Amino acid sequence: MTYDSVRPQLSTLALQIPADRYRCNYVNVAVRVHRYPDQTLAIFHGPRKLATYHPDGTLNAVRKEVAA
């Protein structure tokens, strides 16, 4: 499985972006990094949240998407 990474501004963290069912990688793709008040981080590609991270940069458990 390939992983891409992003390094938020003013941070020493390098966040790994896991592959998902929409794209096998995120090389050369613009993503947004959100930092929440509790210091957790999230990476978005358009309106879709790709992953969430603990304040130390470790990946939160990956959610399995279920069709309704």
C-alpha cells in the first residue's frame, strides 16, 4: 500500500495520507490540513475528510465507510 505525506506549515510533523477507495495516492494533489482546538489534525481533499490524527501526528483509527 502506498502512502503519501504532507507537512503542515509551522510544524515538525509529517502526516501519512492513507490510500482510499477514491484514489490510490495523493501525489501532487492539493489538500487542506485542519488543526482543531483540541490540537487534533485532519486532512481534507475537497469536501472529503481523508484522515484524522492525534496531536503527536499518529493516525487515528481509520473509519470504514458504509453505504446507506
